[in-house]
Amino acid sequence: MNGMTDRIRALPKWAFWLLLLAGPVLAGFTVMFPAIGLLEWIAMIPSGLIVLTLASDESVRYRKLYWYGLAFFESYFLVIFHWFLYMYPLTFAGLSDAASVVVVVVAWLGLSMFQAVGAAVIFPLFALAVRGKWLARHTLIHPFLFAAMWTVLEWWQANSGWSGVPWGRLPLGQTGMLITVESAAYFGTYFVTFLMLSVGMILSDLMLHPDRRRLCGILAASMFLGNLALGGVRMLTYRDEGQPVTVAAAQGNMSSLDKWSGGASNRAETIYGDLIRKAAAEGAVLVVTPETCFPVHYEYNPTLQSTLYGLAEETDAVILAGVFTSGTGDDAGRDFNSVVAVLPDGTTDPVIYNKRSPVPFGEFVPWRPVIMFLIPPLAEVGMLDADLLIGEDSVVFDLPAGKVGSMICFDSIYETNALDSVRNGAELLAVSTNDSWFRDSRGVWMHNAQSALRAIETGRYVIRSGNTGVSSLITPLGKVEEKLDPLLTGYVAGDVYMNQSRTLYSVTGNIFAYLCIAFCAACVLAAPAEAVIDRIRRKKSERLNET
């Protein structure tokens, strides 16, 4: 072994843990503060030194590697889910201070651990692969394999139901630079994740193997500069289509406590009526309101309908209103979290969008009987006696201004929701959300950055209305053109273009993620396959010797 590898193995415990946890902590802070996005490209260097060394060391047991992985990912998720602390106290849910502490601590530590338990499997799987005969000889592949495994982790979080929450995707840390994340328009954000991790791990490999320092340096530089070139091409060649359309997003600044108090619907009608009139006076022909900003059943509330009809006729604008709607048939008695389109002719569009990605413990309680028995306050935080119904389809409103695809809150953190809307003809994406849970923490900005990724991936403008902020207008290049900071009352307005052209990613989807899955599977299965082949050869050789 070379000198660097020996020094890594001889590190004192404090230095070992410092290096191992430095990478996920730095990456987590970059996701929180995208202005330091360049750091994310090298954040994994210290951790890479530990991971690459331990994975290749057959004296380190797989069980121990799993515990290292658990600490690694727990530290990452603790950073990106830090905003749970801002939810205290949970007075809007009717919880006491003591119960609020329990819920906040359980949510922060518990969700972080819940995500880390699955993610930690990467460490022993990575070791299993690299200890195989072929990969043991081709160590230059190791950095790419680790990057691919983390990429698959992000894909899994977005496709495993409520058990995976893709809140902390690494590309969020690039939304403060944009040129480094524009390649998502071609290959998706998973491509960006793979590149960033590959660069960091290759630089770790460079330090562990000085004999190929030049090759590793060339590889890392080529990947970083190549991504910059792709981003530059995207930014230089992008062109809007058609004529501009003025849209607006209203931000009434009604907290979750205000929304559920007596007379909330009447106050919301007054606040949002004023904001819609002001936005329309600036030329807005479409005004988006926040998630359930009118906390009533729309079809059973003629007063709200009459108010919105009057507003739409008066302003000659379409109003996308966040409301509840009721289920029918077997789902009677349960509710959808919905968006309805109120038209200038004083009618409601027959199409209704129902939220497809509900928030765990906010809009439904996984394993409700178990949670009610073990941690009753956690089941009460959503203030709902029954789980909300889940929308099944991507709904596109065919409006006078163009075709608008709606998303509600958590919908925007799952790329497939935006892809479905665009594939169904959406020329603009509208996000209605209630981020008052986050107050003015970094959580609201992280959530807003998710919409920037959706804009880049799909090549669509995004108009985003937050209950207490952030409300924003985002271009297809991911640039936040207009924004209204948290805890303010007002609106953002600006011109958008109803784009019809498709990005490469919106056509091909997550092919790159599937390639990473195939690559990881081949590498992991190669080791046991080699063992089986060796056993067969050995038995064959023994039989030949006996004869």
C-alpha cells in the first residue's frame, strides 16, 4: 500500500471521524446555501479518503461499514432537515409546548435516521463490489461507482413512496450558480449529482494514488469543465417562444395558525381579493394563490364561489385557487387538496387538480394506528382526522393564456410530476404551496430551489405562490426573476412565455438514473458471480486432476 493509504489507516479516532463526516456536512450546508455551490464539487474529498480506503480493506467487516454509513448519512440529513426546529411551537396544531418539543425532536432526528437507515446500505454494497477481483484491479472505477450509488439513492428517494423524501438533492446546492446545473435540461438532475460526486471522489483517489495523479486531475477537470460547457451552451442558445403573458402569484401571509382559526375563509377572501385586484391592475391575466389558502370545501361554499366569480369577472383574470374538494363514491366523506381555475366568464373550469404527493404526517399518517399508539402528538400535527385523498393524474388547465400545469407544495420536489405535466401539454408550471411551517428558515428557500430545478428540467417558466413565502417567478434557466421574501404580504408579477418546445430531459426522462442503476447492479453482482465462477473452475480442475 502507498504511504497515504497507510496514513489514513493510522489516523486517530477524532481525525478519522472528522474526515468521514466532513463531506456530508459540507454538502448539506451547500444545499442550504447555494451561493457557495462551488464547495459542493470538492466537499467529498475528505470523506472520499476514508470511504475508498475502508471499502478496499477486507479486514473491515461489512457490518462495521454499515455503521460508518449510518453516521455519514445521518449527519447529512440532520443538516438538510434542520428546519424542523423552526416549527416549534406547534400551536397551530393545538399542541402544548411539551408536545411540540416531542414532535419537533422526533421529526428532525427520526426522519433523518429513517432516511439514513436505507442510505447507509451504500457503504457495505460499495465494499462488496470493490473487493471483487476485477474491481480490485481497476480501482479507478471506484470513485464513479460511489457516485453512481449516491445517484441511485436520490432516484430511490423520489420513487419509493413516503419512505423516501427527495428534499436534499445535491443539485439544489447549484441553484445559486445555475451554469453548473443547466445540464439538467439535457440529462436531468441525477446527471449533475453524479458529476459532482465523481469529481470529489476522483480528487480523493488522486491523493490516495499519486502514481495516477495526472490522469485523475485530467478526469476531474474534464468533468467539471465539460459540465460548464453544457451549461454555457444551454444559457447561450435558450430562446423564449411566442408573446409574453403577464402572470402573478399572491402571498397573503396567513400562517397555518391563522388559516384554521375562526373566520379564516372570510379573511382570506378579503386579503386575496385585494392582492388579485392589484396584480390584475399591473396586467396579470393569471393569478396563482397558495395551497388551500381558502380552507373550505369549494363545491359546498357558494359564498366563496360567488366572491371568486366576481373577482375574475371584475379583473378579467383567471384565478388558480387553492381549496379543498370532496371525494365521491367510495371516497365520499374524505377530501382532496386541490386547485380550481376560476374563469373571467364567472364559471369554474371543469378540470380540477388534486395534489399527488401528500406530506407525511401533515396530510396523511403512515402506519396511523402504530403512530397513534407510540407517539400520539405526531399523528395530531396534521390536524386531520382522516388522511387526504391522493390525486392520480397530471392535470393541465387549458386557459385563455395557454396550458398551465398545476402542482401543490410537495408535488414540486418530485421531478416526475413536472415531467408528466409537460408531457401532457403544459406550457407553464404553477406551484401553490403552504410553507408557513418553515417560517423564515432556510427551508423555504430550499423548497423554492426545488421549483428552479423543475424549471430547468422541463424548460418551463414556474410561477410559485407561497402562503407565507417564498413566492417567485422562475425562468426556464432556473433564474428567480421576481421574488417576495417570507412573512410579507404582497404579490410577484411578471411576464412569462408559454413555451411548447421540449428539453431533451423532458423527452428521455430518467434514463441516466437507470444507467446508474444498471452500472451499480453489475458491479455489486460481479463479486459473487466471480466467486461462483472460481468455484466451478476449481471443481472442474479437481476433477481433471483426479482423472
